Amino acid sequence: MDAAAAQIIGMLITGLVSVLVALVSSNGFWSKIEKKNGLKDKLDEIKAEQDKMFSEIRKEQDRMASKIDENEAKGARRRILRFSDELTQQIEHSKDFFDDVLADIDTYDRYCKDNPDFPNNRTRIAEENIKSNYSIRLVKNDFL
């Protein structure tokens, strides 16, 4: 590198350092930093409020999901009991109808297992009746 280029680079570096020192030592620089810190504090407050709001939304979603699951279990229980009652009355059903009710039994039993406080004794005999009937009809192949 020739001497002229080195001298120009040296002057540029010296000028840049001088500008930076002037900015840092001026009151305007520090007040801008303080303003940015105030903005950061405000953003932190907003983030905390947002986190709280999202937490409340998640709790409400969980509560609603639990209620939906419970309603689904209650619906499955009604269909199981009704179907067992129809079998007791000698009403014939298709294999597809049996399969749907067997799926309801799976849904209901899974919910009861996951929620031990949920009353479960109402369907045990009905489930046995349906499964027994299904096995007999499957062997005889005499679905509707």
C-alpha cells in the first residue's frame, strides 16, 4: 500500500473515532439510550400482559376441551344404553350399527379410564350384553 492511501485511511479512522467520541460524550446519546430502555420496559410489560392473557386463554381452551370430551362420553353412554335396550327388546340391527356402538364403547371406556371420578357403573351390563350379542351374531352371521 502506498503512503498516500495509508494516510487517507488513517485520517478516516481518526475522523470516525472523533465522531464516535463526540456522540458518546454528548447528552443526546445517553438520553436516547434511556428512552430505548424505557421502551424496553414498556415492551416487557406488554409481553407480560400478553403471556397472562394467553395463559388464561389456554386454561379456557382446556376447560372447553374437557367439557366437549365429557359431552362426547355422555352421548356415547346414551347410545350404548339405548342400543342394549333395543337388543333386549329383540330389535335387529346391522353389523355397521353394532360396529358404531362398539366404537362408542371404546370412546366411553377410554374417557372413564382417563377420568376416574366420572360415573361408570351404568353401562357395564349393557356393554356385556352388546358384546355378547355381537359375538353370537358374528358366528351365526345373522345381522340385519
